[in-house]
Amino acid sequence: MRTIFLVAMFILAGAFTAFGQQKQKPKGRVREYYIAAEQVEWDYAPSGLELMHGEDVPYPWGLYRRWKKTRYVEYTDGTFSQRKPQPEWLGILGPIIRAEVGDWVVVHFRNLAAGYHSIHVHGLRYDKQNEGAIYSNNLPGIAVPPGGDFTYRWFADAGSGPPAGESSRLWLYHGHVNEPVETNSGLIGPIIVTARGRAKPDGSPVDVDREFIALFMVFDQLQESEEPRNGEDGLYHSLNGYIFSNLPGLVMNQGERVRWYLAAMGNERDLHSAHWHGKTVMHHGQSEDVIPLLPGQTETVDMLADNPGTWMFQCHVADHLVAGMMATYRIRPSHPRSCPVQFGDANFWGAKSGFQMEMKNLTSKPIQQVALESDVVIGLNHLTRTAEAWNVPLPIAAKQTTSIQMPNQIAHPEGILGWIVYPLTLTFADGSKWSPNEHGECMRMYWRDKNHQDMQILPPVEMP
Ligand SMILES: [Cu+2]
């Protein structure tokens, strides 16, 4: 009797397992993050330039570019000693939190800033313990004191996922002790949720090649000031915390399927319309090139990057555009040419008399003639073409590195912030020529400040 019972148990267990394997989808995983709130020094325009046209950052925004902000910063583990790098285009945003529907998200939060802070999440499912917002209860996660820790646990349920047929969508997380002050300070970040079964192991959607996130937000640096505002003072119309095309890294390759996640946050002035030049995007099955955004709203659109070039990405609200809510994105041609020459070490700031720069012929043919252009970014933020020519010892043998000179040193080289050098034409010994397909192809930028933000595109040259 007992044996029969056990056998029956085994059959039942076997049937249950077989049923489970066939019908039950794989169990969700737990994705863990270590995120601190930290005060940082933020520069809204690190190049020092209005990069769309190569001008000074206009008044009043150019006067005060750097402010103390508070950001969410990701660390590799619970020691909070090693920062995890994030893509440069994320700018002021906190790290990307990812979940596939069915996953748990566990965020170990440490408050390394001076005030009380929390993380309140949109879109995921949570209980009161994990809501991270001050009102009506007194649980520890609502406001983490300076130096304090809290672990938030959220679940990506069916309602957290994208609309049927789509593979991912964006949500936001932000501080909610004093929400208007915290989001304005920079305590805001993205969550990407993928549909069940449509995520790569890292949580990103299987059907796209590249993702970008853009937060349209007017940061108000005078939010807590009691003085009446003078014009646009203190209002930074930013994309991910950068104004006037200073947002770096929106670079993709021709042919890629690119997903853009858009969001807005802020006040009644934060009514934005995201607009791309050069390409349309698909929004829930419909083609658009303007996507409206209200504070707290998120949108997800897809772009097929099939139109190579450098294109404007902006807010279409006129006042916002004038105030710098713009960036550029770049679609690299699918078969970029290799450069014929490469620029190496230069002595632009250490020179006693004349400038020297190394130039290497990367080709297998001798170079017979060289025309170079060099521009300087000078003290008052003007990009200026240098009138002096480079002396290039010719010919330059195949694979040879040679030292080229500009004998007449420009006055006050210490006032030069950067040099930009690129080839205009090269003539080879066999008579063939090379010239750039686009202005600045094969350029090298030298910055006096080694930590200067890289520029993805060549700004237009302005004669002072
Ligand atoms: Cu706008």
C-alpha cells in the first residue's frame, strides 16, 4: 500500500515537472544595483562653446556654466568604492536600471550626499516599504539620512512591460523626499523594461542594435532663490544636463536599428517636443519626427539609421531651442574610409619657438604634397583658422612618421584652449589624390586641458 502511494507520488511529481518544463516560462532573475546619491560639480557646457554654430555660449548661460548638483552614481559593489562607468551620453542621468518582465530589481542605495534622499520608481511594482516617497507613513525607505543605506526591492510585472508587440520601454526613477528640489538637483535616472523573452542577458532588447536615452529638462539653478528672476537667469534648457549641443556620444552606424527613449521632467515650462533632423522615427507603428513630452512622461521610438551624416536633435519649442535645448547625433557611414595620415605628439603648449607635430603616413604609397588645416580654440571661445602654414618635409615615405613645423609661433599660446588639425588634400607619388568626404574627416583635436570633453563633430570656424 505504502509502495503504491510512493509510486503514485513519483508519477505525480514527474508529471508536474514535465508540465512545468513545457508550460512554465523561465523564472525571472534578480538584478542588483549599487547606487549612491552624491554631490558633484556639473558643467552644462564643458566644451565652453555653443557647439551647434561654434560660438560663445550666449548670455546669460555662458556666465555661469558650473553648478553643484546631486546625482545618482553607480558603484560595482556594496563597498561603494569603485564607480561603474556609464555611457557619456547619459550625462547627468543616473545609471540605467534594467529589468525583463518577471524580474526583481534590488537597489542597494547609499546616501553620500548632505540631505535626506530616496529612490522612488515609476512603472515597477512595489509595496509601501519600497515606495521611496515621503507621505502618510514612516517607513525607513521614504527618506534615507546622510550616510544611511536602504535596499529597495521592485518587481517588473506585466504592467511594467512595453505595449503588446513592442520589446522595451522607458520609466524613470527619482528622489521623492522633496521631489521638485531633488529632480531639479539631478537625482533622476532611467529604467528600461523589456518584454518577457525579448531581453539579452544584460536586459537590453534583442531586436535593437543601439539605445539612447534623452531627458528634456529645464534645470532651474535659482529654484530656491527668493529674488525675482532676471530673464532666463538660472534656467538651463538641457538634454541630459547639457546645453547648446554639448551632449556627447550620440553616435551610431549606418544600418543600425536604434531605439530612442525620451523623457521630460520639471515644471510647467517643461513642455517639450523632441525633434530629429535627418530621420523619421517609428512611434507605436506610426512615422513621426516630433514627439511631444510632458513632465514625468516617457516615450519610446525606433530609428533606422540609414541616412549618414551629422544631424540636429532638438526641442521644437522655440524658446527652448533659443535657450540651448539642442544636440547633434551622428550616423557614421557603414564603410568609413581608413585615414591616410595620423597626427601624433605635438608641443602646442610647451613650445619655446614654433610648433611641432608628428604626422604619420599610414598608406603604402609615398606622399608628395600635403595641405593641412589647423584651427585653434582661443581664450574667448572663438574657433579661428591659423594663417600660418605647416612646413612638411616631402616626400613622406610609406609608413613613415615625420615631424612637421609651424615656425612662427602664435602670440600667447597659453590662451589657446585647443588645436584641431586635419588634412585638406594629399597627393601621392603615383599622382593619385585624397581629399575629405566631409569637413574635418581624419581630424585630431588637442586640448590644453587633458580632461576636456571630446568633441564628436567639428564646430564651424568663426573669424573673430
Ligand atoms: Cu523644450
